[in-house]
Amino acid sequence: MSERPTPTTADWARRYIETFGLALVPIEPGEKGPKGAGWNKPGGYFTNASKAEAFWSTSPNHNLGVVLGPSRVCSLDVDDVELTRQVLQQTLGLDVDALAEAYPTSVGNPERFRVMFRVPEGVELSRHALVWPNKNDPDDFMRRCKGKVMVSINDHPDIRRAFDSDGFHFEYLDIRYTNTNQRQGKADVTGELVIMNWQPAGLGQLF
């Protein structure tokens, strides 16, 4: 029994267009995405199966990409699985793992994946990116923590700016740091900043 020949990129290009109606764009060898102006405009991509097959037959080392808009395809690109689970569940009630099991999903890096959907007729979507906060930043930990967090740190304008936009409660204190003999002189008074992710008013203040 003869083995079935391995499909070439040109074969896949024809199938993707004929079967799924995808708009395909060439990607040069060694590149992660298309380069140059106009690749996502009419004339910059292929929607004709014969022309696409002819191109990849003569340029077999080129990869291919899907132009989402004219293909009527939506791509959910999950770069941070943990935070995507949290945000989609809390804001939309969606289970991202269930989506990945139910719909076509591409996985390159095992730490991330991409779920593909066909966009319904009459619906227009645009690209929207969510920039996740740095999980190692203390202000992000304080924001996400469900319990009460208090941080005591040297008062400095940069520290205030780092935390000021997050709605935390600040207390400003005077403090002396010293390990010298107090009878021989006192250390200078410095500022101490106490930052809380909760309001201490209900406890009759703290300081």
C-alpha cells in the first residue's frame, strides 16, 4: 500500500481558502508575521485559491498567515492564562478553558494558546488588547488581594506616584531610624508612608 503524500503549504493554502474561506497572507521565512505596508488591505492577501496555490508552489519556504478581518475570524490570543481565566470569568462569566476545548485552538508555547471563532454576519469587530499588570508589583498584589494588606515604606515622591492611582489609603508618619546611643544625639526625623488597601476609619484610625 502506497503512503499518502504529505500535503505541502500550497495544498494547505488552497484548502484553507476553498473550505474555510480564509484570506491568506505570505510570511517571509524566519519572520513571525507579515511585513511591509498594505498586507492587510485588498491586494495584499490571497482570497483566490488558485493564485494562493501558485504562490506557495513557487515560494514553499514562506509561511502563511490568516488576515482576520476579511476572513471573518476572531482570534482570542491568551498570553496570560491565569489572568485571562480571572478576567473573563468575573466580567463575562466565560470559562476560557471550556472555550479552548470547544473551539479550534492553536498552541505553540505551552504557556499560552489562541482560540479561533467565526464572526457572525453583521457583526464588526476590531482589535483590542488588554495589558496585564505585573504580578510581581506590590501594588498589583494589594489590588487583587481579598484580605487587608498594609505596607510600611520610606516616603518618597516616586513611591506615592506608584501607588496613588490605585485608590489606596495613605498615612504619613514621622519616624527616627537609629542604632546609635540616644544620649549622644538623635537621628534625623524621616517620613514613613503606610499604604493600605482598605479604609481604617472604621477602627477609629490607627495612628
